[in-house]
Amino acid sequence: MSFRRAARSLLHTALLITVPTAAAGAQEATTTVIRAARLIVGDGTVIDQPAVVVRGDRIVEAGPASRVTVPRGAKVIELAGHTLLPGFIDTHTHLTSIDSDGGDLAAIQETAAHAGIWAAVNARKTLDAGFTAVREAGAPGFADVAAKSAIARGIIPGPRIFAAGAALGILGGHADVNGYSPEVQLPGTGTIVNGVDEVRQTVRHHVKYGADQIKIVATGGILSQGDAPTASQFSDAELREAVSEAARLGRKVMAHAHGGAGLTAAVEAGVASIEHGSLVTAEQGALMKQKGTYLVPTLIILEEIVKDGAKKGYPPYAVEKAKAIAAERRTRLRAAFQAGVPFAFGTDATSDIHGRNGEEFHYMVEILGATPMQAILSATRDAAALIGISRDAGSVTTGKWADIVAVEGNPLDDVRRLEKVTFVMKGGAVYKSGGK
């Protein structure tokens, strides 16, 4: 064996040792029983004094402890005073972003190698916060695909990742880097495509290299220079092609859209979800209900840009954009939620939001008027449905992944309890345990 090959082998072994619980849990069909004060199942029901039986990476039984048989030799985890819930799912994250906002400078100074390192750090924070699955909404150089592979192999700890690769955007649009001299050739923050043929080719390219879904930028944004959040980006034909080609390859499309004609066009094209939807109208909401299009509101990110954007280093134009739509955004999103538009939990976690994903729950209650149970369902049942993993995730029921979290007390009485997860199990392996 060559020295280089031996070194690689030793490094791989060392990395595996850092997360022995995950590796062991995946290989050994051990049986574990978890008991707690209550179980929020993930289908709208609550079970008092539950017991959940886990064998290997799956749930084999869940119900009142008085009706559940504890297998001989099973390991029993007692979480007295705690509430069990399905592992949370964040359907809009950017694990490959650094903890301090770099803005355009990150796009022109950093590489996909940097993004991979940030992903390793942020993945652990996200898992510790109780999020056992995430849907990535854009990453450079397929760093999210690499992170997904490393997590699945047990090399680093983190949530199950559903990767997107780089978002598709237009020249000069929200996924581009604008405001610099035309004599300087700059990369976009996403993949810049123009025309139906380039859209089709890029969808195929992304799927080839591991994208689980396609992210497309249908309107302007907050952090981009020179466009308005309601300004349309792609043509109707380009949007339709993205959805059609993705569907042909078995993928869904998530569309960044704050409002305006671009949001309508994305829904009519058949995207699975609208990301942000800040200025959604009643008519657009009705169309989304008709088509079953989810709205992922990403409340925390804009709230924090408005409140602390300047202190965090966001560009002045971005802070002004956020402030200009903040009040109307709250009104529009609340109206859409109350009208029954399908919502799924998503934070747009970037900057220092990684690991604080659970704060989105209280914003859903405060801004949307959601009940704590509705907020929980948005991050379990509804998020799983949007991604397409309902068979395996979204509830603590027989046959599903053993992705289970716990918090002290009852989050139905105080939704902010969900911000302090004390126990995390993913795939039957315990990654965090504050219980006895």
C-alpha cells in the first residue's frame, strides 16, 4: 500500500471515530425504548405517558407505555417531564454559509472548499437544535452534496440533507453578483442561465451531480443589488422548462419568489414551493391552494435583517429593502396562512441562524397566528410531504425513521420550549442527550 493511500485510510478511520454512535447505530440492530411524559406524534395527536420502541434505524412501535411491550434486553431511556416529537425538518437552509455574513465578498473571495467546511460546522449545530433533516436551498460547487455524503457515511454528524446544488438565476438577477465594473468577470452566487435550452441543460447537470431538488430564482430579492423583491426574473417558458425537466428526472422545483408576477408564474409553472412569499396576494394564495403549492415563509431571516441587519454587516440597500416590506409582509403572510395556503417550515438559515432554527416556531405563532401544534406540524408532517419523504419521516409511528427529539415540559403550552432541544436521535443513534 502506498504512503498516500495509507494516509487516506488512517484519516478516514480517524474521522469515523468522531461519531461512533452514528456508525454503531447504523450497523447494529439494537433495541431502544424511550419513555417520556408525552408524545406529539406528528399527525395532530398527543399520547400521554408514551413508550417508543426503536430497533436499528426504525421505529417498531409507539403508543401509551401501558400498551407497549418492552423487549427483553432493550436499552431504556427515561425522559421524565419531557415531550417527544418527530425530528424537525427545515425545508430552507444554507448549511454551506459562514456564521458571519460575507455578502458579495464571500462569492468572490471564497471557494466551494470553504463552503464544505462551513457545512460541517453548521450541520452539527442544526442537528443539535433538533433538526434531523433539511432541504438545502442553494450551495456552491455541490458542497451540499458532499456534506450529505459525509453525513450519510458517518464521517461527520448532521441532519439528513436534501441537496440542491447552486440555485438557477438570470444574468444580473438575484443569484448574480451585481454593482461591480463590467471589466471584472465575477461568478454568480448561483448558476447563471439564460434561455430555455440553458435551463434544461443545467437541470440535467445538477441532477447528474446529486441534486435532490432544483432551486430557481423567480423574482428579485433582499440581499441582491439592483433588483426589487417583486421583479420577475425568468420568462414563463424558462420556468415551465425547469419544472418539466426536473419532473422528468424525478425532482421537484423550489422557487425563490417574494411576490409580483414572478410568483404567479412560478406557481402556474408547477413549482412545489414558493420560498419567502413575502408579498403574496389573496389571488396568488388561492392559486397556491388550488395547485397544492407550499409556501415556505422563512420568517426569522427578514425579521433579523430588519432588527440587526446593520450590526450584522448586511449591505445598507438590503436592510432598506427588508424594512420597506416588513410590515406588509407580516400582514400578507398571516392572511395566506389563515386562508389555508399550505405552509411548510423553513428558516433560510444563514449567518448565525444555524442552530437557532427552532426560533422560527415562535415567529410562526406570533406573525402567522399559528397554534403551537400547527407550527410543529409544519416542521414535521407538512415538511416531510413537501420534500416527498412522508413514508419515512414526519411522525413517530411504526416503520418510520427513528428520528426523535425531546424538549422539557410541554411545547403546546409554551412554543419557545422548542428552541431548547435536550435529546436528539437520528436513525436510532443518539446524538444529544440531556435526559437521564
